[in-house]
Amino acid sequence: MREILAGVIVGYGLALVLAPVAALTLLRLARSSAAVRRAVPERTNLLALIVVVHAFAMYLLAALGLVLGLALKGMEDRWPDGGMGSPNAVYTGLVAAVVVMLALPLAVAGWQWRGAVLMGAGVAAALFGWALPWLAEVG
């Protein structure tokens, strides 16, 4: 149960940090992209956009944290050994591999967003791959 709660906490914490950054990024992209401009009109209130992005990110990332917490719980019974700075090296390696597989095509395809995608992937891998097992262990 500690692993699941740790996953939800990490997902919610990431949503708190992600919402303002994503809202500002969307407003910047709306200036240059017609597709984003359709989703985010020109005179959109920044605070309203942050609330909408946070509501979406809160549910999505908390659910993702819950699933990753379940995966950690399942892996701790089979592979409890630590490594790579984590209490469970297999879990951390799996999360890092999945994050790289998801972020790499986005970083290659969207050269304008490469820095943001790589930074977001690093933060997601650090929080879900390393912070989640440590938080579950402290539990």
C-alpha cells in the first residue's frame, strides 16, 4: 500500500509543478502554431489555463503514479535489490527505459521543443524512477 500512495503523491506533486510551466508553454506556442491557437485562443487568461491544465495533469499523473506504484509493489517481491541510486534497480531501469522510449521520438520530431521534452523526461524519470521507490521505502 505504501508504494501506491507514494506513486499518487509523486504524480500529484509533478502535476503541481507541471501545470504553470505547461500553461506558459502553451501560451508561447499559440503565437507561432495554428494548431495550438485553436486549442488556446489569443486572449486566454493564464490563471484559467493553469487551472484547466492542472486538473487534467492531476488526474493523469496521479493515475500514472498509482499504476507505477503497483508495478513497484509487484517488482519488490521478485527483484528487491537496490542499485542505480534506487532501492529497486529493476524498477528504476524499467521506468528510465520507458521514459526514454516515449521522449526520444518527441525530441527528434519536434526540434523546437527538444530541450523542454528532454528536461521533462529527466524530471519524470527522476521522480517516478528514483523518488517513488525512496518515498515508498520511507513510507
